[in-house]
Amino acid sequence: MAKEKAVELSLMEKAEQDMQGMVEQHNELVNSINEMNSRLTELKQLIVEHQGYMKGLKACDKECAKDA
């Protein structure tokens, strides 16, 4: 009976270690995803700003062509 308890405890300890490892992996992935989403938001904003800059350059080229 004592041996069965020891086996059960070691199985439970193994299961707890496995669960802890999976939770740690999950948390690492969540952190990575959050960081990537933050970077994606920054990059989208840069794209929008650059599109405005490019439109401004095109408008300037048209105005310069009229004046020439």
C-alpha cells in the first residue's frame, strides 16, 4: 500500500511538473503575441503616416508642375 501511495505521488508530481511547464510555455507565448501585436500597431501607424507623406509629395509634384 505504501508503495502504491509513493507511485501515485510520483505520478501526481510528474503531472504537476508537466502542467507547470505547459503553463510557462503558454505564458511565454502570450507575452510574445502581446509584444508582436504592439509592434504591429506601431508599424500600422507608421504605414498610415508614410502614406500621408507620399500623398503630400505627389500633391507637391503636381503643384510644382503647374507652376513650371
